[in-house]
Amino acid sequence: MGLLTASQLPLKAVRCCLRPLSTSKSWLSTKASLLGDKNLLLMGPPGAGKTTVGRIVAHRLGLPAVDVDDDVLEKTWKMPVAEKLAVVGGERFLEEEGQALCNFSTSGCVVSLTGSNPLHAAAMQHVKESGLVVYLDVDSEDIMQRLARMKVNRIVGQEAGASMRDFLRYRKQFYEKWLDVRVLCGTGDTEEEVAEKVLKALDRYQNHAAETYVSTRSDNVESSNQKTCFSDVVVEGLATDGGLYVPKNGFPNIDAREWLRLAHMSYPERALVLLEKCIHPLDVSALDLRTMIFKAYGSNFSSDAVAPVKHLIHNQYVQELFHGPTASFKDLALQLMPQLFAYCLPPMCNYLILVATSGDTGSAVLSGFSRLSGTDRHRTGVLVFFPEDGVSEIQKLQMTSFSEGNARAVSVLSDFDFCQRTMKRMFGESGLTGHLAVEYGTVLSTANSINWARLLPQVVYHSSAYLDLCRDGVVKFGEPIDVCIPTGNFGNAMSAVYAKQMGIPIRKVICASNRNRIVTDFITTGEYDLRGRPLVPSHSPAIDILKSSNLERFIYHVSRGDGRLVKELFTRLDARQHFQVPEPLLGRMQQEVLAGWCSEDDCLAAIQSVHTRTGYVMDTHTAVAKVVADRLQDGSCPAVLCSTAHYGKFAPAVFKALQIQNIPEDPVEQLKTLASTASKPETHRDMKACLKDGGRRGHTVCQAEYGVLVEEVESMIQDSFLKVM
């Protein structure tokens, strides 16, 4: 049988060609010309509306419309599709349908595939080579209603007795395998609305160059000249001018009906849809992104829900962000970010990831990068700097348990701010970075939250918390919540601000500080003052930070992209240790966030009070959030407290709060003792295993001198990578 071409199709398939195209340079005619001889292939389950949507889209673009059922299969078989199915049966039907599609060829058309085409791998490979596959991800309830109206009670491949809902769920894996672009259809979307979304998705796909990133310190002229794409941002980490990268056009806004679709999805499914909207498919393909996400949020998390939301007391809920392998919220980003980093790596160079940590980031980075395999792992080293006396004993043991040749943690006899400041200085010294590149073929990068790929995945869990509350009937979509976040470097808080920008109804982001209350003072007064201000150790060491990096992104956000102002403020901070934002800008900051702080005594008292009343044991950082939420949140809407770490990581402080005597010295025994006291949450499986397996190794301790840390970097490179000859 010869190949069918568009010219051989019935009049129905080409009628859109008969309408003369507008001579104006319209958006739609531009889209059609950009398709060229490529096809737009619409894929989805039966009842997704592919045929109707295809006709609308073809009409709007001025292209031929091809319906595989009517224009290919029935023309090939000389009989209706339903009759063919009845004659040959389901299994044979799929094979003959696939063969017919393999023998079909066309170009420059809008092609509506059948619901079963994606089940035939060879056929899909054939048609995928001819164009862009757009998956109409339609709500299963909408599909079932349409099929009922069409009097369809069984579809190809569905065995007798199998429910339609379950079979549609089974089919989804095949659509996910072949898509280039997903069109998420809101519950109740009409075919016309879906068609409009297809056109917008096509526009986005073809305007890849528009999805660029700018530095928070760049002015409008610099921004217009920059063409920094996602892969550049991931690999570089810090912008060349010392600023932080942000998307030039901000975040996509998602409508309410699409959010409602996500409410009934799993965490990995939510992450996939949201990150597809934030990462262009030409930067990371949909299939590759799916593979990374399902690897990141799988059996390595001790909770199937990944980031579950649980009722705490009154109108307060906790989102447990500590179920990852290192028992802190950093795992939610750092089980994914290393995969994105490896995917974006250019050929030839080796990369050394430098990390400054106040406790949790270090072990999470080491864990995440250790899961890379093959060449990616050999080309990537990780060096963590942490304050020797500024982390908990268990945090230290977690970090020093990693002792592979290309991953290690080194302590510094100073605080986190010194570690972070030194790391940024290394990035800014062209002599050092040039020497490392020439001598060792090694480039520096970072996995701190200054790296966009670290911050972006955190947007997902703030969105997921609200969706859980919707799913469980606590709120209806559109009703507000407040989010209270223990924060030091402001990355977690900033990701909540971005979730709000995407359409999550967060009323206030409440920033909770410990006695190192730099963020609270700044949000309250607009003055950022480091002069003569010492960093004071606390029971919540992960937020013992004075120089808060992600405040730069926040100021850029509330100043509506005023890079010149951001550059002026942070240059002044570096030079004079102080700046004051203008009064109007302070007002906009306070519209977005509230801030308060918690004393050491109040932190411990909150742990004891909540445990007495509910049996729930909070870690010290969650307790800081609880105290601040009690003071600043009025109770008129639900408040979600970000529980950023498992209580076991800060066992001595929790023992003190619960007034437990005779504390064992051994960290593993401490966890066992706490487990016998706490009814919830449960003991963290991976943390205990990590401490048992190797947390007693010694580690390097460095003096707080820039040159000493540079020597550690060079030593690490020599140990990890071969010299470039």
C-alpha cells in the first residue's frame, strides 16, 4: 500500500485550505508559517475532543485538518472504525491501526490522532518525527461524561469488567511517553477553550528565545541584550555581575480550573505539571523531566505523600517537609536539582559544586549528587563548607558520613555568613576561576538557593500544601491561607511568594526568625543593618544567618524588576554593611510578607506545649514558626507551618524542651530515646541508617581565612578530577 498524502485526503480534511489567508501579519499566520512543513499532532484519550479541537486549531492557523479515524483509517480499511474493531478484535485492531499510521505521511497539517495510536510504538515514532506532539490532558470526569453522551461504554483494549476510570488511568502512561507539550485542561473546559490553550502552547514552544533569565542587578538595557537560557542559569548558579538569576517574564499564572485538576494528583504528578510550565521543553524535554521528577520523589522519601499536610491544632496545619533522605526540606529541591544540573552540563568540562551551609543544605546536596550515575557523577564534585560550631551534632555527622573521592564536607572555624561570603568571593575572582579552568578543566558552580534550579522546585511544595487542603475540604479553591516559614536565607519564603504569583491564594507569607532576627528587622523597618551585629548561636541553627541572599530576589520582585536599585542596595551592603529601602518599597514589601521573631525560651516552650496537647513533636525551626504564627496570624484562615526538619536532627534541644533527663551521648541512642517519647511524627528511617553506617568519621577543620578555603577547593579538584594535560 502506498503512502497517503494530504492531497489525497477527503474534502473534509482540507477544507481549511480553501479559505484565503489574511494578508496581515497576524499572530496566527505567523504561527502557521513557523510550523513550516511540520505537523501539529493532537494526542489524548478517547473523548478528549481531539477532532473538534483539531478543526478549530486548523481553522485558526489556516492549515489542513486531518482526523486519523475518518481520514486515514476508514479510507485505508474501506469500512467504519467501529466495524473494523468488531471484525478483528482489540489486539489485532491495534496492530492494523498502527500499520496504517506507519504508512501515512503528510506535512503542514493539524493531525488529530486516535486515542489508541500512542499504544503502538512504531506508529508513534513515525508520526512524532513529522512534527510536534501536543497532549490534551483532559480531566477523566469530563472524558467519562463525553463518552457517556456518545454512548461509548468501552474503548479499545479495555477488558470486560475493567472500569473506564481505571483504564483511562492506565492509558495515561502512553500519552506521557510521547508528548512534546502538555496542554493541561481545566475541569469543564470547552473544546474552544482547549483549542485556545493549544494555540498558546504552540506560541510558547516556538518562542523559546523569549524564556530567558536576567540578573537581579541588571538594568533594562542589559536585560534586553541578555539571552540567558535555563541551562546557563542552572550551570552558572550566580550571575556574572554578582546578582541572582530570575525569569525575565516572571512565573506563568495558572487558572483555578487547572489548579483543581492538580488537587487530586500525586506530588510527583503535581511537580511535573508545574515544572513543565516553568521549564521550556526545548531546555528539558517533557519525557526527561518526568524521568527526573519520578526518580527524585520516589522510594527515597519515607512518606508516599512526599510533603504531607497534617492538622496540628485549631486552624493550624503543618506541612512535613522532612521525609526525604536527609530529613530536611532541602531534599525537596536537592533530590531533583542535581539531575537538572547534570542534564544541562556542557561537554568536556568538570564541575565542582561549592556549598555553604548552616546545617541542612550540606547533607542534602551530598545526598542528591551522590545519586547521579556514570559520567555525570565522575564529572561533578561537591565541596561543602559548614561552621564547625554552628550546626547540630547530628547535622555534622550526616555531612561527614559522605567521604567519596568527589564529595566531602569541610568545617570552618567561623559562622555561616563567612562561609557564604567566601564562596561568593571565589565566584567573583576571575583569576581563580580562570586558573581552575585552565589548569584542571574545572568550572565552579553552586547548589545553594542562589541557584535558580535549587529554588524552583520549592515552589511545588507550597502549591501542594494548598492543593492538599482543597482536596481534604479544609478550603475551597480561592479561599486564602497564610504560610508561616522559619527563614534565614529567605529562599523558602521566596518560593512561597512565587507560588502566590502562579495563582495559589496565599494571603500572607509570614517569615519567622530566631534571635538572629535580621529578616524580621528588615521587613519591619526597611533597614538592613549588619554593622556590629554578631551572629548568635541558637537552638534553630539552620536559620542562624545574617546576610540573607534571597532577599535580593524579593526586593527585585517588589520593586517590579528595578535591577539598578537592587545593585545599588547590595553594593552598598557589601561596602558599608547597611542600606535602607525607600518608604514606598517598604510598603509593598509589607503587603506581601509579615515577619516576627522568637526567643530561645519561647521556642522550647512551644515544643513542650504542642507535645503536651497533641503528642506531636516539632523540631526547633517548626517551633519558631509556631510561636510567630500564634502572634501574627489572626486565625481567620488556615495557617500552614513549614516543618522544615525532623525533630531528631536537633535532639539535645528537644530533650531540653520536653524536660527529658539522662540524655544518651550517642546520637543513634538519642533518636531511639526520642522515638519512645514521640507518638508523632514517626522516627526518620534514613537519618538513623546514615548515622549507623558511617557518621563517626573525622573531617577537615579549616581556619577562617579565604586562602585556606581556596586551598581546600584546589585540593578537592586534584583529588576528584584528572589534570588537563
